[in-house]
Amino acid sequence: MGTFIGAPKNGSFRQEAIKIYEEAGLDLEGIDTDSRSYNQQTEDAEVYLMRPQDIPWAFFNDEIDSGVTGYDILVEYTLGEDVA
């Protein structure tokens, strides 16, 4: 089984996220960054294209192993968890 990754479904931010994972050593060749598909798979990973605000939730609930989102969204999510 590969790695489960959450990447933003937004165009340019999605491309940067995929690039970060490739630079880290994952082979994501074959991921179509222009596709409208929300789930794409390679030999190394399964990539879920998600709303950036859903990525922290998916990570903290063990649905993905890693994800890329904005710092502001992560802070908002974790603050919301502490207050609740």
C-alpha cells in the first residue's frame, strides 16, 4: 500500500503541492495536475484532491498520511479544536 496524500484541488496550489512531494522522493509521475478527478493513484501514492480547509481534518482523522494546505487554515483548524 502506498502513501495517502491530501493535495489542494485548486490549480496552481495543487501543482506546487505535487512538486513538493516529488522533490521529497515520491514518484508521482502520471498525476494529472489539470484533471478534475478527485482521486488519482500512482505506484508510490494515492492522491486525494481536497478543499484546502478539509486537509487538516482528514490528516487528524487518519484518512491521509500527509497533506499540503495553507498555514492560516492549519492555525484556524487547530484553534477551533482547542476551543471546542
